[in-house]
Amino acid sequence: MRRRVPALTGVRTVAALSVCLTHAAYWTGHYTDDYVGRLLSRFEVGVALFFVLSGYLLFAPWVRALQETQSGAPAEYPGLRRYTWHRVRRIVPAYWVTVLAVYAIFLVRTDTSDFGHGWSDLLRNLTFTQVYGLGHLHTGLTQMWSMAAEVAYYIALPLVAWPIAHLVCRDRWRPDLLLVCLGGLLLVSPLWTVVVHGSDGVDPTARMWPPAFASWFVGGMVLAVLAGTVTRWPAIPSVAVAVGAFLISGGAVAGEPTIVPADAGATVVKHTLYLVVALGLIGPLAIGPGDDAWSRVCGSRPMVWFGEISYEFFLVHVMVLEFTMDLLGYSVFTGSTLAAFVVTSVISVPVAWSLHRLTAPLWRDSPTRSVGVRG
């Protein structure tokens, strides 16, 4: 049975609040092309944390299945039907409630954007296909581009994991072969970035399609393999490297303050630095020893409690931010980032908690649920 690691839930708090902070900085006009402005935009690294954590947690059962073959037992990989049903019921209900609620809000609230309107765009937003083509990201739901990517990774995982485990590793525990295969998959994102940046006639939204960020998810899969081969991941140097990588990302080397910089090289550098940050923060929690200050912080009750509702917080915080700007009397691209962040977080927490409680009966198997994927 998998050991529950509360700190892996708690680190979601860091990811969710980071994303909220970067959106507050954008809404209040502080995505300036200087070091401070770029660094504020880099708090989007929270998305990388979510992706790495998902890759780690979802690939871990495959790793365990291969490890158990060392005792002579046959490899028992996760069942596709059970895996699919668990992903759907955990992700979709809260997501659909949020999407429908936002569309309902804008039946009475004026939308300054023309994007995402109409039944066809509602369908796109409900089916995680809003990133394919321009003009489908609806106000209050713009952060959902990452959900479209993550759902694509959920679908791809069994299609990638089974051939690697069964055909390459021959249903045996071969961490060397696993790491070689996953190392190859880490190249998907930089290669995709170079191709879509350098090709004329490519859909401009292709820079936001799932392959562009797949290396973060694959990085989590690599971490799952490492967790089966090493016993220690010292926290202090790891977190220090993560902080250093984050600070470096604020430099011009990682491009302008935007999700995908115009330059392919800067994009690759930025995404690589984000992967280093995510692995640096999650690695010690996944591998241990677990008696360090970082693990204690992430495993504390407030962090774990917030981590449990982090998915719902992520879903609702952008719409809440829209109301927060009105509440504080800020027009778009003006105001205090800190005030917008704090007020948005304070309001989003009870909304997220309510959404969590509303949808939990649809996916919770027992009162004590093991750490799962994002959300």
C-alpha cells in the first residue's frame, strides 16, 4: 500500500498561491520588463509544480508494479478503466461547476473581452479544448489552459507507460531503461518549442499546446523512478537550488514576462529552470528522509488543509480576482499586487472549500484519502 505523504499535499499550497500571486501581478500591471516585473511573472512556476507532482504520483504505481517483479510476482499495472474513472470523477465535476458558474456570471456581468463567447466556446471550455485556436479562453477561465494540458497528459500516460514497462523493460524492474526512455521524452518540449517558434504558418496557439509543457510532467515521472532507486534527497541544498533557479529565471535569459516568450531559446531556458525549481521543491518530499524543516513546513496542518482544496482554489481564483479588482476600486493594470493577492486569496479560500465539499462525494472513496494528483 502506498504511504501517504502529507507534505506532498502541502506543497500544493505553494503552487496554488504562486499562481494566484502571478495573476494578481498581471492584473495590477506589474508584469514590467525589468527584473522585478519578470520575477513576479515567474510565479507561474506553480503550474510546473502541479505538473511535476502529477507526473510523479501517477507514474509511481507503474514503478511499484515493476519493483514488485523482483520478488517473482507478475507485474500488475494500474487498470485503465479504474485509472480513467478516478481521473474523470476527481477533475471534471469541480471543473464543470466552475465553468458553468463563470458563464452564468457573465450573463449579467459585462465582459470586456470578446473571447470565449457562445455555445461552441462553452463546449470547448467544458471539454478542455479551448487552447486549440485563438479566441476561446473566456474571461475568468484563462488559467484553464493548464488544465487542457494536464488532461492531455492524463490521457497520454497509459499510452506511454505501458510500452515502456512491457515492451522496453520486459515487465522487469529496470530503472536504467526507464530513465533512458524518460530522458528521451524530456526532449519533447524543447523540440516542440523550436519547431513551433521557427515555422511559418503554424497555429500561434501551438506554443500553448500540451507538448510545450510535457517535460514538466515527464520530470515527475523521472522523480518516481528515482524514488525507487535512491533513499535520500537532502532538502536544504535541493531547496537552495530551486530558489536559485527561480531567481535566475527573473533575468533576461528567460525572456520577457509572458507564459511563452517570443524567442525559442528563452522559452527553453525558462521551462528548464521551472523544472529545476519544481524538482528541487518536490524531490525532498517524495524521497526523504522527511525529517527536515521543508518537509515539516509542507506537512503542517495548515499547509495540508489548504493543499486539499488547492485544485478548487486554482479553478476559482481568477474569477474571484475579477471581483477583487472591483472591490478594491482598481481598473485593469493598476493597483497593489499585494492587496489584490491577499484579498483574492482570502475570498477564494471559502469559495474553494465550498466547491470541494460540494464535489467531494463524487470522488472521495473514504474519509482518509491518500495523496493524489493535482487537486
